[in-house]
Amino acid sequence: MTSKIGLIFDMDGVITNTVPLHFKAWKKMFADYDIDLTFEMYKERVDGIPRLDGAGAILTELSDEELIVAAAKKQGYFIELLNSDDVDVYEDAMKFIKSLEKNKYMFAVASSSKNCKDILKKIGVFETFDAVVDGYGFKNGKPDPEIFLNAAKLINVDPLNSVVFEDAKKGVEAAKNGNMMCVGVDRVNDPDILSKADIVIEDFHKLDITQIEEKIKKNV
């Protein structure tokens, strides 16, 4: 394996904010069933879970076959919005990535989103990364470490020589379950949910890469 340090980034909440697009797509789909989805309903019952489960959380009267149709509608609306609307990007993350010397680090994105590659291409950074693991690239969801271990394998970096950047509690737990260093990215001013991370930052402007290198050297 390479002696380089592997930097593995979750996408949504770390590099991008796709919540506005997802909410619009869900709202449009539920409107087809005469339901006016509020943002509060979206956050409480739909956000962050698989499409089929999200559809079923609201459309409780539909059969399994009808829910599959509803979930497919939501995906179709999301792709339409992805093609027509802008995607919010966290510039602090992109500046951090672009400031690093590529000959010292391997870069990967590991996201449970099946739209991950399309989103990265949309914002023009797909080629920045040496590997991408999306929702098709693993079986077991976080806090299982499979998604991050697969990313480390693709960039040929030992997990002990890797660091995961995550904004969610289960993502932090997945990184630690994979024996990886983790930087928690607190985008919502709630650092307690990221307490198991090795380092917690509010944004990438406040991260010193030497901190990461020193911690990894102690762990290896």
C-alpha cells in the first residue's frame, strides 16, 4: 500500500449541501399525492433515510408496489432539479482540498448517495478525487465502516493511515469502527453529536493539516 495519507470525505454536509434540492424533489412528489410537505415534516420523517423508507413514512396507505413508484418519482424530480438548479458547495472544504499537494495525499469521496457522482460532476470537482464510493458501492450502512474501508482500498491506503471527514454521528462512528482517524465537521453548531471524532472543526479554515499528520503518526 502507498505511504501517502488518505483523505476520505463524506459529501453531503461536508462538501455540498443538497438538502434544498432534496426537499424540493420530495415536496413535488408528495404534491402528486395531495400532501403539502413542510420542511419540518421533511427533517423529522424523510431526511437522511433511503427513498423507499422516506416515501413510506408519509404515504402510509400505499402498497409496496405503489411506494416503489413514488420513490422513483422523487428520484426523477431530483435529477431534474440537479440538471436545472445550482448545488450549494461549502467553499471552505474545496479550498482546503485544493490547497493540499496531491503528491502527498490520496483523495476519496465516500457517500451513501446514489447520486453522488452526478453531484460531484455537476459542481465540477469529480476529477479532483482519486476514487468515489457512492450508494452502489457498499452493502452495510453507517455506523458499519464498510463504505470507508472500501474507499481506503480503492485509493490503496491503509485504514490506519486514513482520515475521514464527517458531519454526522453515525458517520463518525463508522470511521472509528474502521480504525480510522476522524475529523468531525460541525456545520450545525452541535459539536456534541461529533464527540467521538478525534478533532472537531466548525469549518476547514480552522483545520491545520499538520494536526492530522501528527495524530496519524502516533496511531500507526
